[in-house]
Amino acid sequence: MIRGLPAAIADADAEALIRDVLADLLEHGVSSRVEEAVNAMLSTMACHGSVRANRRLSIEEMNSLLRDMERTERSAQCNHGRLTWFQLSIDELDRRFLRGR
């Protein structure tokens, strides 16, 4: 009998999740299904809460975002693998914007 689920996966298909966990336990002796479900939910939350294109940020919001990124593991890409930032040298900036001036 399932009496409840962790809040992070409250919307999951509890019966399927339990069956998958039990199948993993029988076959491998361990299961990471609950952790994977929680990580999937957290990835979705991170993506949906992200700063989208053309959204204007205040200086305070920009600074806060940069400080958060400094503390975040693998912050150079989103959970889909897209780059969130990259570094250009002064020479590269000159090539791109000053066009040889």
C-alpha cells in the first residue's frame, strides 16, 4: 500500500514508480529511480525558472545571478546541454565588433 510520496515527486505515477523500484531491486539489488524522478523534476523547475531571452534584468538581478552561477556546479550549461556563458578575449571581441579597426 502506498500512503504517500515525497513532495518533490507527488505528481509521479506512484504505482509505476514502485514497480520500477522493485524490479530494479530484484535485478540489481539497488534502485536509483526515485532519485532520477526527483532530478528530472528539479531539472524541469530549473529550466522553467530560468531567465529567458529578451528579459531585462536590473543590475542587482544580474549581479545576483552571476554570484549564484559562481556557486553552482556545471553552471556553464543548462540541463539540456546548452551553453549558459562563454568567455571571449579582447581580440575576439575586436574581430566581431570593430571589424579590424
